Amino acid sequence: MKQCIFIIVFLLLLIKVQAAYLLIPMDQSQKNHLKAYGVAYWVLQQDVEVNWLLNYRGGSFMIKYAKPIENECFIRGVSVEVIADAQSTAILQEIADPEVNMDAVKLNKAPKIAVYSPKNKLPWDDAVTLALTYAEIPYELVYDEELISGVLPMYDWLHLHHEDFTGQYGKFWAAYHNASWYKEDVRVNEAMAAKLGFKKVSEMKLAVAKKIRDFVAGGGYLFSMCSAPDSYDVALAADGVDICDVMFDGDGMDPNAQSKLNYDNCFAFKDFKIVTNPYEYEISSIDVSVSRKVTQKNDFFTLFDFSAKWDPVPTMLCQNHTQVINGFRGQTTAFEMRYIKSDVIIMGENKALDEARYIHGDFGKGTWTFYGGHDPEDYEHRVGDPPTDLNLFPNSPGYRLILNNVLFPAAKKKKQKT
């Protein structure tokens, strides 16, 4: 009997010794995809390297075995598999096969994250801060005063969401100019512009946009959603041109503003038309929110299948357990294809509607990613609606795209193949 017990204990110890790695699967078997990103980030905070297995079981993570990491997965409700050293070697060999579309990318640094968000309370939330909070990934809030003061080089990753960099307050004037939150937002922004030495809010927002441009040029990572992507490029194109009507900045706009736009200043877009009607809830022709003819039932976009070994960056950003993502609306819902520059990488599109939803590009030493829509799990999130409870959507494919971008700066840089 004693010998039998000894053999059983020995075998259990042997199994534990052989259990050299933790595999966090990101396919349909994962109980909580969103919190899995938080575990990966937490591991990086402990100065432990993470292998991101691109296109292997939905973009799984593999980590050298440590009991505290296994425990953390259990605490956070994240599915994890304990595998032997031989199994991890076999997985890496499978991934290295030139005939398969997979790759392994080493993550070795927890990126420092900033979220551009106002201090005053506005009647909408931010999908990225919801995702970061739910995944337990730390971030810091910054806004105009901090950016003008030059804090961005302290961060690796910056997020922009429901923002209007043209100084037109999201074109909410027609519907909400009598609302207390709108009046307060105007007051706060005008006071900050004056404090920072600008005559107009539009001038302050342009200066902020240029600070962000410098951040990306210097090697920063920019992620932008909803109204921020197109308003950002419109603001840069309108550098030195007054595109704001009297209700936004106290004087009329330049009647020749359209002809004075400089599309070379833009990250992603070209040849667009600005919307000059203050009663129209739109900034430019880039967004398709008004023109698209699609119902919620038929609204979706498809992720591109990139080569993991040759195009690791867009492959990382598209990791998911499904290629088809349910659509969702926003102040900017998606980008009309004809206004996108030719060197921009289209990562998600609805081909039938000729619209792009998820795009990416380089600028200087850094990169940017634009993602249309407001909240991936609230199809038509309206002003004043309550924030989405991500406990109800732990496996959201749309939110996974956000968190791919959060981990992207942690990747050990490897030269793009050409």
C-alpha cells in the first residue's frame, strides 16, 4: 500500500514538473476573452514574458508556468490549460511551419496607457475605458491641459473616443444647445482655451491634435474610435482655416474653407467634403452613418485574414475567435472607402456597403488605428444611455479588437517584411 501511494505521489509530482507552461486559449473554449487580456497585461507587469500565438486557437497566450499566474487566471475566471514543456515545443514547431498561417510574437513590456477624456461629466461613456476597467488594465486620464503641457512622451499608447477636434462640440448644437450638459461643456472648453492662451476652442483642439501627431511621429501608438478618427483628420486638414460657424466660435466660417483643406496633413483620409450646415449632425462626408442602408440584423463587418509571418502587425490587431463582427453605430459609424488613402491598411470592412470599419497605418515611427462606431455591444448607443455591463459580454468579438490594440505596443518590435 505504501509503495502504491509513493508511486501515485511521484507521478503527480512528475506531471507538475512537466507542466512547464500555461496556455490561455482564445478560441471558443475561452470563458472570458476580455479578462484574458487583463491577465496577459498583469503578467507583463510582473516582468514575465508572454508569447502571443497569432492565429493559433484564436490568438492564444502562452506563459512559462508559475502557480501565481495560474491562480490569477482562476480568480479572474479565465480559462487556462497547464501543458508540458514538450507540448509547448510542439505548438511552437507547428506555428513555425512555413505552410501554416501562424506566428509567435513575444510580449515583453506592459505599455503605459493614457485615455484622452474630459474631466467634466458628459452623457455618454467610452467603450475603451469600459474594456480597460473590466479587463483590470490600468490607465490614466489626460485631456487638453495635460497634452498642451507635453505629457504624451510619458506614455506608450493613447486612446481618443467621443471627441470633436474641429471645435464644433460634436455638432450637437441643433439638438442639445439648451441642455445643461451642453452648456457646461461649452463653458468648460472655452475657459480652458482662454487659460491655455487660445482665442477659440477650435484653435486649442488643433494644437492638441498636433501634439498627438507629434506623439505618433515619435513612436507612439494611437487608437481612436467613434467621432474622434474623422474629426481628428478634418482638424488637421483645416489647419489655418476657420470651418466653425458662429454658434460654435462666435464668428462665421471661411466661405472658401473647402477649397483650402490640405489632405496631406491627414493620417487616413483624403478628398472628403466638410459638412457646413450647423443643423446637420455630421462633420464630414467620411462617415457613412446617414447614407448607409442597413438594418441591425444585416449589419456586420468582416476581418481580413493577414499573413501572420509576413504581416504580423495587422494580424495581431485582428486576432479573434470569429472573422465576422456584428456592426454597431456611433456618431461616426464607418468610413466611406473612397475617402481612405491608398496606403492605409483596411482590416475590417463591409464590402457590399463599400465601407471600412477598422483601419490602420504608420506615421513617422509610430502607428495609428481607427475603429468606427461607439460601443460594440450596444447597437445604437444614444446620448444619456447607461454604460454597457461587460459582465454580460465577456466574449465580445468587437471588444476584443479594442484589447488587441492595448497589447500591441507590448510586442517586441520586429521589422516588417516586404
